[in-house]
Amino acid sequence: MTDSNTPTKNAQVSKATTQSRRLISTWQSFNKIGWNSDNLKQLSLINQRLIGYAERYQDEDHLTVAQAIDTVLSQLITSNQTSELETLTQRVRDLAKITLRKSDQGNTSSTPQLKLRKPIYLAILDAAYADKLSRQLSYFGLQCKILSTVNDLEQHLRISHPAILVMDVDFAGTNDSGIDFVENLKSQSQLTFPVSFISKHGCNLETRLKAIRTGSKSFYIDSVDPGQLIENIDVEMGDNLDNDYRVLVLDDSRSQAHFIDTTLRKAKMTAKVITDPLLILDTLDEFQPDLVVLDMYMPGCTGSELANIIRQHEKWVSMPIIFLSAEDDINKQLQAMSLGGGDDFLTKPINPDYLIRTIKNRGKRAKSLLALMIRDSLTGLYNHTHTLHRLDSAVQNAQRENNQLCFAMVDIDHFKKVNDTYGHPIGDKVIKSLSLFLKQRLRKSDIIGRYGGEEFAVVLPNTSATDAVMIFNEILAKFRKIAQSAGEKDFYVSFSCGIAALTPGMTDSPILSELADKALYEAKHAGRNCVRLYSGTN
């Protein structure tokens, strides 16, 4: 085994990336509490070290942005021009864009680990609790602004709106005055962001009804669960990508295919268009669509015949198939769907709005049914079986494309003690907390699954062993600072992680899984609360 702290040549090269993440994290902290000459100088020192690493290892991308940041910081420190703070924000965003894993460059499906999104506004009367909640959310990579008065809140709302407002029901000083404030925003059509209310002294049904009538979908008594708040933000802000459907279109008419392709892309859907029926099976395996749109009548075969062939494959038996045709006889349409196993029938010429609504309705229903089969009910992550299936596909793709790939296994430390001490419901909250944390800290292209019990598995495409170790060390360092709540008492947990990297010629995914498991065992044997990489020496 190799200790996660063992230096390597690749680790030296990654120092600029690590320093960039440190700069971004520091910037987020200072941006939350406010700027002064001391923290500007501290940020400048961090940036100077970044410049040094970038020059030493000839990292031109990081060097260019770091030098631009240095220019802005120098102006801020010497002239105190607060107008330059917006420029600093933009330069930090530029840094976040390039602070991807090296193999992610140019991959639009990847996102920076540290997400720079709108801040969360905390309008909470209990200042100590607001500060604690802000710190907890910062570990998830979220920025908060604590607002102590109605005047502060109004001033910030005039400048920019938050990702979500968490507000005390009595924030303005009298009973339900916080709710009245939000209701006033709604009446003036200024409520363009979601709101969650919190009450530190309980509440009655009348208060809950008033909160619901403002449009708020969440209400907390005594304390806010950071994980639940993040889920609410994701749903409210549309981060769950429910409408991001992958649609395969087969139509032998190039003009018709182009029309459908344009329509779907305008609706933010991912489309793949083919005009040759003989390509359908290969394209299904390559593109992995959520739905298929088939022309009913094509040279050499019909849409019904192709649909029957698709349905013969277990993998595609429940995938929605929508037929297209100029046929307007309803009886013939129903017969075609019955014979071919189609789910819907659209008549040409196609109304674009009706096409989009049909795809969304069918896609949403199909995703819901699929989630029941492949998702873990507690965390929403992939279940054990589907995680292994995705690992197998990822290994095949990586070997075919000659790309790097890592597999990580994560196990919550002393989880039995958590259950025995605080009870299984609290244990479930800890499991859910880690699942949410992994989703926040990893890329959308990474595959996260609940392997069983308190164990998780993560497939990391296009990721080197060095990057994988660094990523999970960062995740571990943040996660063990998160306060897990058990009534009036808070406690903290850590995890152990084992990582294995795909090697040339390794085509069997169970071998990669077994090696990661061995590395996980080594991490536990080393005392837990650490990350270990399988080296192949043992």
C-alpha cells in the first residue's frame, strides 16, 4: 500500500491546483464576513504562493489567472477601491473554471469541485446559531451571508438575490413578522427566490399556514438540517436535472430530423439524430438515451419492427418509445403502438410544444420508475447492483478510450457505535449527510453509489490516482468537521477510504473493486479516518 501523503512527481505538479482550491476557499470565507486590509493581504500571500508553484511547474493556465488576481489585489490593498471587489470575484471565478482535474479540461460535463453559486442569506435572530449554521454549510462548499437586521436584508436584496433565504419567523421583532416581510415581497412581485422559515420556539398551525401561503415549501423547528436545506435548494433551483433528457431520434428525412434536433436543443435536451435504421442498436449502446423517437415508416423497415427489436434487449425493455408518422387514423395509431410496444404517437407535422411536453411527461415517468429499480431509497444514490453495472461500463469505456479511471470505497468509521449510542434514525441521518456531501463535492460525471449499510462507492472517470487521493483527502478533512445532530447534542464522524486505479490491460471491473476493497482494509488497519491508495506491492 502507498500512504496518501507519499510525494510523487504528479503530486508536485498538482500543487498549483491544490493552492488554487485553498485560495478559492479563503476567498469564499472572507467574502462572507467582509473585506478589510488584513484579509486582502492574507489572500495576496496565498496567491503569491500560487504564482510560485505555477512558475516552478510551468503551469501557464494557473499562472495567467493568478497574475491577474495579483494585479487586482494590489489595487485593492493600495487604493482601497471597493469597486474592484467585483473584478476580484470574476478573477476567482476564472480560477475556479480552470481548477479542474487536469483530464477534465474541455469536458463540459465536468464542474469545478468548489461550486461558486449565489449565497444563502441567513436572516436568523440567534446570532450564535446563524454563525454555526453558516460554518456547517461552508463545509458543503456553500457561501452564506448572515443578516442581523431587516435593514441589512433589504439592502442586500436591492443588490442581489440569494440562492435561498433562511428566515426566522419573527425576524422583524414581532410574532410572524418574518413571514409578513416575505409576504410583502411576494405582493410586490419581488419574491424571485425560495424561502425556508425557522422557528426557535415552536409554532402553531396558523403560523405554518401563513408560511405556506407565501410559497415556502420548508419549515424548520429549532434548527436547520444542512443536508435537507441543500436538497431543498437543489429542487428549487432545478439542479436535479429532471428535464435534462437524452433523446435518440431516428428519422430517414434529414429535414425532419434536423427540425426535431433543433427543437430539443432549444428545450435544453441532449439530442442524438440518426437517419439510418441499421445504426439503431450501436447508437443505443453508445448514446444511452432516456427516450427514443422513431419514424413509423422508413425504407427497409417500420418503426414498429425496430421497436420490437429494441424491446428484445432487457436493458431497453422499459425505455419510452415515441412514434412519428403522418398517419392520422387513431385506430391505426393504436394498432401500431400495440404491435410495436410504443408509448405514444405523434402526428406530422409536429407541434414543437406538444413534442416537448410529450417527451417531458414520458421521460419523467420513466425516470421515476427507473429510480425505484436502481436507486437506494434512503440516499437517492445508485444501489449496489447498479453501481457495479456503471463501474463495468466505465472500465470498458476507459480501456477503449485509453483514459484514466479510479474506483473509491468509503466506509463511515465506528458506525455501529453511532447506532448504539444515538439510535438507528440518527444513523440514517449520518448516512444521508455523507451521501449529500459526496454529491456536493464531486463532479456530475462521477458515479456515486451506496454499496451497502454505511459503505459507499465512487467511480471517478478521467481521474488520476494522485488526483483521486487529493480529492478524498479534501472531502474527509471537510466532512469530519460537520456537526451531526442528535437532539440537543452534536457529534462528529469520519470515514476511511480505499482507492484503486485502473491499469492497462485490466478489463475486469471486479478486480478493480477488489483492489479498492483491499486499500479500504488498509485504511481501517491504519487507524481509520484516512485515505489509502492501492499500490500493488502487497
